[in-house]
Amino acid sequence: MSSVLPPASPVPTPPLPPGFRARRGLNWAVVGLTYTSFYLCRYNFSYANKAIKDELGFTNLDMSQILFWNFVAYGCGQIINGLLTDRIGGKKAMLIGAAGTVTVNLLFGAASFWGLLSLFALLWGLNGYLQSFGAPGFIKINSAWFSEKGRGTFAGIFGFMINLGRFVANKLLPALLAGFVFLGMWHVPPQHWRWLFWIPAAVAAIVAVVLAIVVKDTPEEIGYRNLFPGEADHADQDVRTDIRVVFKTVVTNHAVWVMASAYACTGAVRQSVDQWFPTYFQEVHHLNMKDSGQFQFVGFMIPFVASAGSLLSGWISDRFFQSRRAPVAMGIYAIEVVVIGCATQIHSVNWAVFFFVLISFTVNSTHSLLGPAAAMDIGGRKMAAFASGVIDAFQYFGAAVAIWGLGWVLDHKGWSWYFGYMIPFGVVGGVLMYSIAHRTSLKKGHRQ
């Protein structure tokens, strides 16, 4: 007579050692603030856009060309620097990027004295390449500090730090252009747009010094070992590996290319909003960045809902889909298409604010899922930087093509085509996610 044994109880996860959570929190906070400063040195362009156009007589297509070279260089840099970061470590990569973006932002501001389109394009392209050390370094460091089961939630934290940079940019940069009162006592007059590049460079330089002092690449460097037993990705304490192995493993993974193609669609919509919404409000609705309540509201709400979308999508994929990213991303793309379709019917400034906020919620939800979370799933802590570099590169290749096309559309068709231009990208992204939504793992060889 046979007996049925009760199912084995799951092995409880051992508690993390005393002090680890606090030290991890300090590590990722400084890394996150550094990446926040990178965004301050990147999103300054969107606020200087109209001021540069008006002063130097550039067209929308001219400004799109500057952005095009920035995105192309960033995308190429993600692939190159992602591979390099897996070799040199995330901390060194972020320090290289910080030093580079500080230098280029200072030079970009100084280039205002010459006003040459080719010089602006060259410098902003160089800024794109140097900034591309940031995301692989950020992801490389944190893939070593977080359990595999919590990476979707970490991706939400990643999105939050990005949007903190955008929030600071949305408050600080318009104030510099319009003038403000500091601490209720000192009046700061309106500044030339070049200061939108010089002040963020100073902020990034200060934070980078803190990074150099505080941050460690792995918990093992300060004595924390065997933190996540049973996780193959954490079994080997070394996070560096041979470049040839990394390259072959990542580029032969079918899921990488599906994710990358979908991410190109995310980048197209995300940058169409982020780089052009200030100019849209200024040229279509004639809003003043300093005095308009709607402009101030959307400047706050876009990074706020983007952070919420990043956190919520990562948590949902971890909690309800067993850390599968594609099904969640597929649903978000579908919502995005509906939202943008509704936005094409608007005519008032208040409805424009409403739909900009909703689009930012959806597009940043897929941004955090397909970039850091999926990259860590695919590459593990040894190959996360290159996996993230390949996927994120396509976000910027997609953005480069889309932004160039958008500049031409705005010059020749007008702003009435602005929202409708984004719809096809959402459709294609959703279809691509549907194609791999059934997979239980994104690693090579797991296809069921």
C-alpha cells in the first residue's frame, strides 16, 4: 500500500546579514543619484531647444539632426561600452561617463559663442557616447547587489532614479531661463541658455566624486558573501568575464533581438515626448515656462507618473507573472496605442497635459521592463551590462530615426501630426512582445 508524501516545504530564504540592507541602500542611492545627474546633463537640451532655435535661426529639422547624432552615438556606445563594462566593472564605467558628460556639457555651453550647427551636432553626439557608460554601469553594479527574484522591482527603482533627474530638470532648467528667487531672498535674473549646460555639469561633477568614494561594485568587496544561496547567477563571486564569451552568449539569444526591436519602439515614443513636449506647449499653446500653471504641472507629473509606471510594472511582473516581462509589456503597449489614439483628437491645452501624462506613464513602464529588468534576466550579473547595452542601443537607434522623421513632419505638416506620428511604434512594440509572451525564461535555450 503506497502512501502519498506531502509536498516538500520550500526552503526558506536565509535572512540577509545585519547591515547589508543599509549598505546596499547607500550603494544604489549614490549610483542612482549619479545616473540622475547624467539625465540632468541630457534633458537640458529639450529645455534649451526653442531658445537655441530662436537665437540662431535653426529649424525643427536642424534641432532634430543634433538629437539624431546624440541618439546614434548613444546607441553605438551602449553596445561598445556595455561590452567594456562587463570587463572593467560598473563603477569605472560610470566614472568615465561622468567625467565625459561634464566636459562636453561645459563645451556645449561655450559653443553658443560660435553658433555652428555642425559643432553642436558633434558635441551632442559625443555627449551621447559618453553618457552611454551610465546605464550599463548602473545595471552592472546593481545586478550583483540584488537577488534574481527582486530585479523587476529594482527596475522600478532604476526608473525612479531616471525620473528624479527629469523632475529636477523640469524644475531647475525653466527657472534658469525665466529667473527665480532663491530661498525667498536672492533674485536670480533670467540666464542665457548656455547655463542650462554649465550648471548640470557642476552637479554631475560633485556627485561623481561621492560615487568614487562610496560605491563598491559587489557586496563581496566589503565582506558580504553567499547572500543569495541557490541562485546560479550569484554562485560565482566574480562579476567579470571574457569579452568573447559575453558577446557570443548575448548576440546569439533570440530574445535579445526581440526585446531590442521592441525597445526601439519605446525609444521612438519616449523621446518624441521628452525632447519635444516643452516646444509643443510653447509653439502650439504659447505657454510661458515660468508662469504657466499647466506647464509646471506637466513638468512635475511626467516624471512622477513615469516613476509610478516603472515601479508598478516591475512589481506586477515579479508578483503576478513569475518575473516574466513580455506579457506585462505587451499589455502596456496596447494601452499606449489607445491613449495616443485619443490624444490625436485633442485641441485644448488641458487635454494635452492629460495625455502627455498618460503617454509618459505607459512608455516609461515598458522602458524599465525591457531595459534593466530584461537585461539582468538575460545576462545575469556577469553579462548584464552588455545585454542591457544591446537592448538599450536599439531604444536610441529607434529614437534617432523617429526624431529625424518627426522634425521633418513638424516643419512640413505641422503640429497636428505630432501625436499620430507615434501610434505605429506602439503597435509594433506590442506585436513583438506578443511573440515571446509565452516564454518562461529569456535565457538562451529556454523556449517553453
